[in-house]
Amino acid sequence: MTEEKPSLAKIYWILMKPRVVFLLQATAICGVLVYDLSEGYKNEEWKPIDSVLTSLIVLIGGALASGGSMAINMWYERDIDPLMERTENRPIPSGYISPNHALIFGITICLMGIAIVYFLSVPEAGMITGFSAFFYVFIYTMFLKRRTPQNIVIGGLAGATPPAIGWIAAGGSIDDPLPWLMVLTIFMWTPAHFWSLTLSKRKDYGEAGVPMLPVVKGEDVTRNHIAAYATSLVLTNLLIVTNSDAGLFFLVTGMLMSAYFCYLAFTLRASKSESDAWDLFKFSNIYLYSLFICLVIDAKYYFNIFE
């Protein structure tokens, strides 16, 4: 029985990799809220609706820009997607959409997203959005991914910028340390998050010729790297506290969550269990959401109540 072809809208939705996109855009909204709750509210002209509008601009523009980048990624990787179980059913290898159609869709919505952020918030936020899309497509997808096992480390910069975009779109200065420390946190989180997934997909990447760390260096080395990057998250949390106005609430909650992240990483290092790798991957998603939500809560109560 032939599987029914999905609607064009659903095909577009799949091409955008919505789960990844909205995880990243949630961190951009956190950037907006942290700025507004710590600095923006001090402006006499600021109103809560400003946060809502800026968040919508960043969410829609960022989702289109990053979703378009994801579609271009699928266009470029159409030769290796059929070789991996995880990606063989994507729209292009399934024949649901032509490569050129997917490419045009990706370029169009990517440029739309960059323009939305650039013209409806501030140009600097739009330029960083454009840089992120460029970096993901050309530096990570086309240059790094098939050449080095450090692809996800360097390429992770593309997905780390949303908090800075949100902060700057809300009116923050590009020179403020806090949004870039949030960027650093995502940058250091990405390898542990991604490698914990690739440990269970090592065969796929090997057959496709993609030099992911578990394929090139082996699983033991990968687990050691995961533990090292998990440990670095403790340090990035401390940097946020010592180099910004984050308060006691974020210090305690951030340290507890980072400590548990480390616990899972070192458990994986010792057990070498695929189920432990999956547990770490699942928690890594919860970790990033929860960490930045705690930073938003900290900004709300520390600045508006205790300052």
C-alpha cells in the first residue's frame, strides 16, 4: 500500500525542522524578557505590550530565518539523507518535493525572516539573524559537517545567537555581557546535547560518510567530551552570575540543574549505556528551557523586588 503524500503545508513544515527551530526561538524570547524585566521596565515609555510585540517579531522572524536555513540544509544533504535511517523519510528523498522547490522555499522564507527582524526591530538584531543563517548554511552545512568531527562544536555558533538577537531587538546594547553569556551557554551546551544523540546513531553517520565524533574517534572519546562540555556548563553559569546582575535564584537553580547535567554525563561515561545517552539527550532539552526560564524569573524578582 502506497503511503499518501502529505499536504504541501505539512511538507514545508517538515522542511523547517520545527522542533529544533522553536527550541532556539524560545531562547530568543528569553533574551527579550530578561532585558525588559531587568532594564527595559526602567524606561518610562516602556509597556508590557512592548515585550509581547518584540517577542512576536523575534519568534516569527527567527523561525522563518532558521526554518529556511534548515530547508536549505535538507536540499544540500539530499544525497546522504537516503543513507541514514533517521533522515531517509524526509520530504526530498521521499519524493514529496523536488530539490529546487525545497531550495526556493528555504531561501525565500529565510530572507523574509531576516527582513522581519531587521526592519521591525533593530538592524543589529537583523544582521545577527542573517549571520546565523549564513553560518549554518555555508559554514556548518556546506563546509564543516563533512570535513571535521568538530563540526557541531564550531557550527553550534549558528544556533547559539537567538538570546542576543532577542536582547538587542528589545533595546539592549550589543556590548552588554549577559546576552553573550547566554550565547556562550548554548554554544557549550550544543556538543553534549548533540553527541548524546549521535551515540545511538553512530552507524547511520558512518554509512553516510559524515565524520561525527563517535564515528571518527569512537564512543569512549565522545563520552569523555560530553562530560567535559557538561562540566563547562557549571562554569558558564558562574560567569553569568559574576559578570551580570543575575541573583541568588538563578545561582541556586542554575547550579542544581548543571550539577544534574554533569551527573548524567558522568553516569553515561561510566555505564556506556545507550539508554543513558538517551536520558541525557532528553534532559538536555529540558535543561536549556528551564535554565533560561530561571534567568527570566530571576530578572523579574531580583530587579523589581530586591534591588
